[in-house]
Amino acid sequence: MHRMAGGHYRFYLQRDGQTFPAEVLLCDSDSDAMVKAKDLLAMSTTFRLMEVWQGTRKVGTVEKGATCPSLSITLTKQTPVLASGGFDLQLRLRSVSGTKRTIRYITVALSRLRTAKMTQAMNTPNNAALSFDDMHDATLVSIAVDWASGTLSCVFRVCRKGRNEAKLIASGLTLLHCPRSFPWGRSVSVNEMVLSDIGEGQVLKIEMQSGDVIEANIDRAELT
């Protein structure tokens, strides 16, 4: 295995000849990515194989052994919410044979655990305001341009702050760059959304977890 300098790695679960995207994570090296792949695969009770890719390069495959322990995750009312939006969790390891014997408890911080996000969203008042920082892992549904008015409209599916949809409305559109080449692999999820000032206008950048960066020169943008 080559030791690369690191970067974004894509993780895919496999079952019955089918491949399912799992995560896109920033890793220090190939070895670090393979370790994270083992941790991700250990959390699955239905998948036994995971592939790791960096761009178009296959880094390796992780296989769950027959004696690999399964994971059960428990959220309690006392579980503190982290500033990153995740939870402190206790993971109970149980043997595959179903023995109830606890091997050990591990406290971990998982900032992007989807189950935790859903729980947090359900406990937040509906229609709470969203910020650009809340758009990580949002699903990009559509992009539309009103040519006459120069208005850019983006629709997202979200699971934050009691919301299931968000809309970005940008006015004064003068330039739109919208690649869809999937350099990191196919994905419809947002990695990062940034709005920067330039001169008298602003630049909107939406980095997708596919590696594509949507860029627009606008006057102003509002997230609703």
C-alpha cells in the first residue's frame, strides 16, 4: 500500500455485489484511512466489506471477520451535546454469537453521526434559522436560474433544527460555474458552503462531497 500525503477519502460499503456510499472523510494517510474504514465497518451489522478510494485510486478493501464484534449504540438523556453538533456516546461491544457479556465501554465523540443529528433535530423547535455552517451533509436537490432577474435558487434537503428543507436565494447573479464531474466519486451531499466578499459583490462557493465546487458571483444571498 502506498503512503500518500493524505486528503479526502471515500468509503463504500458492499453487499451482494452492490456498492453503497458511506462517508467522505479527511485522513492523514492511506494507513489512517484504512484504520477509519475498519472502525466504520465495525459499526455496521449488515455489511462485511468496505472499499476505500481516493479520487480514482483504490486504496484497499476491509473485510469484517467472522469473529469481529458488533456494535450497539445507546443515547441517553444525560448524553451531552458537543459544540460540533455530535454526542458523547457509550458503545457496548457484544460478540457475534449474541453473548450479553460486555467486553468494554468506549466513550467517543462522533460529530457527524446521522442518528445523533436526527435526534438533535427532533428536539429543536421547527423553522429555526439555518446558517451556512449547518449545511454540511445537506443534500443538493436542484439549482435554478431566473435569467431575467438574475436570481439563483438552490434547494436542499436537511435534517437540522427541526427542518427538512432549506432554500438558498441569491440575487444579482453575474457568473455561475457548476461542474458535475465527480472527482472524488458520485455524491449529492454538501461538504462546505462559504460566502465571501469581493469588491461590491460576493462569491458563493458550494463544495460538494463529490469534489465539485459550484461557484457563483452574486450581490447577496439568503438561506431560508
